Amino acid sequence: MITLRRSLPLSIPPHLIPIILMIIATLLTSIAMVFNKLLVMGDHPPSQIIFWRSIFTIIPLVFLIKRQGGLQSLKSSRPKLLRLRGIMGLCSMVAYCYSLEELSIFSAESLLHLEPILVLLLATILLRERPHKNTFIAAGFSIAGVAIMMTPGSDVASFGGFLAFSSATFYAFEIILTRVIRKSATSITIFTHYTLICLLGSCALFLSEGFYWPTLNDLLVFALIAAINTGINLSFTEALRRAPASKLAPLEYLTLAWVTIWQIQIWGQLPTLAVAIGSITILASGLWILTQEAKRKRKVCA
């Protein structure tokens, strides 16, 4: 008699799961950026991109909310801060989409990585946190990196560069507000408020940009972007649930590596020397300050 050996399921060490999730999240983030860039190049107004992305994001959210216990699970003791966080997220998204009209995805992503420095500076002002002197040193290097990128002829030395910087600033405010409300609202509650505010905000943008009904192919792309963004949110959330943020934060810089690959493969463009040096300076500053903050927290806990 022939017996069949039952195959054992693939076992992944628990400590590797959050790392794998972060790698997946950064890859999905870069893919979403490519789709957004292609849509902007195809003369799709940012209002249309944000509106349809929000519409298709609501569909999986309905099922997630139902699993969490229905609309009652969306209640929070700090609704005003939830709405303010959503507005900051909307502003970041709008500025980001408009920046792609003038910037390459590499330049835009490099400027978005100013966020760790901006978060630490805002935490000093708004949350009264006491930063290490290294924070200000890293901030100085980041500013120098931006200055290097803004050489004459660079795409960063444009209104698009200002918009990308604004997007990073709004996103930093969003992170600060998340830290304030994280104990009074679930991740689904936070994400739902953000999505609904983006939907309403995009409707307001229709007043200036107008509305048109997209083609079937456009709708499929919008649905795919919404699915990708849902995957990004769930991957990040689950990774942060399984491991400290200080250990996972450096992996976010993998996004720039993915973006570089896509820019070369799809557009055949290499970053200019000034943009490359400036972005490396910004990344090095961000990684350095994240490492220093992690060491400082370990000392405090010891």
C-alpha cells in the first residue's frame, strides 16, 4: 500500500514576520507611486485620483468594520483630533499628487523621507519632548541635502519640490496626531476617518478641476491602487503590532530603492548626480537620527 506523506506548512520564524511585512509594504508603496505618476502623466487630475481611490478603499473597509463590530467600533473619545489627522492626511496626499506633475518619482520619494526629521522637530514643539542634540545636527544635514538637490536645472528646484516638501510636512503632522490618538482609536477607526475625509476633500476639488466619468480601464487602475493602499496600511499596521517601530523604521527607506528600480525600468531615467547626493544625505540623516533615538530609548528603559 502506498502512503502519502503530508507536507508540512512553511514555518516562518516569528521575528522575521514583521520584517517581511515591512518589505512587502515598501514594495507596494513604490508600486502605488508608479501608478500615481502614470495617472498624473495621463492628465488625470489629483481630485479624480483621490476620489476614486477613496471610493474603492471604502469597499474593503466595510467588511473590516463589520468584523470589528460595526459602526460602534468607530467611536473615539477624541473625534476632533481624528478629523484633524484626516485633514492633514488629505493635504499631504493632494500636495504629493500635484508634485508628481513636475518631479520624478525618485525626487519626490527622496523629499518625502524628510518625514523622520520633521516628526522629531514637531514632537519637540507640540509634544514638549526633549530631543537629543543629534536631532538638530541631523536636521541640518537634511536641509543641506535639500539644498544640494535644488541645483539649477534639477526638477527639485521647482514648485513641485515645494509641494513634495509640503507633503512630507503634512505627513509629519499626521504622524504626531496618530501618536496622540492611538490609545483612543483603533487603526481601522483612524483609517476610516482618513478615507472619508479624502473622499469629501476630493469632492471639494471638483469645484476647480471639474468631474469626468473615467473609462473602464481607468476604473480598474483606481481599484488596483485602492487595493494596493489597503495592503500597505494592513502590512504596516501588522508589522508595527509585532515589532517596535524603532526597529522597523529604517526599513521604510527600502521604498527609495524600489522607486529607483522602477524609474530606471519604466522611464529609463537615472537620478542626476546632485539629486542622488542630496537624497543620500537626507537618507543618511534620517537613518542616523532613528538609530540615535532607538539607543536613547533603550538607555531610558534600562
